Amino acid sequence: MRARDKAAVSALRATLAALDNAEAVPVGEAELRGVALEHSPVGAGATEGVRHELSERGVADVVRAEATERLDAAAQLTTPAHADRAQRLRAEAAVLLGFLDDPGTL
């Protein structure tokens, strides 16, 4: 990472965001409609919920999905004009699959 490997940095940032999203508390339809102002929660953190904690398998599933998404996108980029982008996506997928190959790194 010190060498500023752009593919690794990009893949890891996106995957960390995907993991963060996977741990988010789902918002129900009723909560989206809102409530009357006098019934709304007040104070710092009043609307915060306890986040889900992913299991090791759940983390691996998210990482695998991110790698698969990159490989699928790279497969669709067949024109020579997109060769660099496809290569970068494959490199990002390789970084993520490297974490799955070594379970001690998750």
C-alpha cells in the first residue's frame, strides 16, 4: 500500500464502503414517512440504531460479491478503448480474491 497501488486502494475503499452498507440498519417504510414534529426524537444520537455485525462468512460474501462485480464489469468491456479500465477492474478483483485466498487477512 505504501507504493500507492491504485488498484488495491480503489478496491479496498469500495469494499469497505460495501461492508459499511451491509452493516447498516435497514430503514422501514414507516420510518421514511416520518412522524409529527412533536413526536420526533430529540438529542444527539437519538435516531441512531445499533448496526448489524457481520460474521466472518458475511464479510467474505461481501468481498466475493465485490470481486465478482469487478470481473463481470471487466468482461463487458471488450473494446480496445476500454482495455485499461478492464485491466484495472481485473487487478482490483485480484486484490479482493487474494484476501479470500488467505482467510487470516479477513
